[in-house]
Amino acid sequence: GALVSQQPRRAVSKSGASVTIECRALDFQASTVFWYRQFPKRGLVLMATSNAGSDATYEQGYNKDKIPISHPDRTFSSLMVPRVDPADSSLYFCGARDTAPGRDQRPRQESW
């Protein structure tokens, strides 16, 4: 199967600092990347979807000022939390999909 790598695996930060999470497609072309957040005792919540070379589409409650996303090419995407607050403590996940014809289109996910 296709692999997605997410770095850093774990981060601890002071309030007001910034944290950047990188998502890399290791053996396929990630035309679409999905960014999720998981709260304790709840399922995954989709925060945003990005397509390579385009602006991200944000879900309700999230925006480019709160979590700017970069997706410059089909192998890399990043999400930044510019001013960390205790309320930002959570598990964050990226999932990626290659929409090329004939490819398995299930998102590949990794947690942070």
C-alpha cells in the first residue's frame, strides 16, 4: 500500500508559539490531502481539504488564519498552528489521496 509520513510525530509547545505539521506522500502522488483533528472520546473531525497547487477548503470553525495550509506539490503538504493555545491540544492527522485513474482512492492516514 501507499505510505504517508507525518512529522513531527509529537510536539510540545508553549502558548503563543507556532507548530508546523508536515505530511509527505512517500510512494505515490497526493493530489488531495485531508487534515483532521481528533478530540478525546470523539471521532475524527475534518478541518480542511487541500489540492496540490491550490488554496485549501476549510470546514466550519476553521480558516486560513487559524490553521494555514500549504500544498505546493503532490508529495508535500503542511499545516501550521501559528499561535498555539491550550485548546489546540489534540491528535492531528493527515490523509492523502491520488485521484489518478485506476488508483486506489481511499485516503491514507497517519496521526500526530
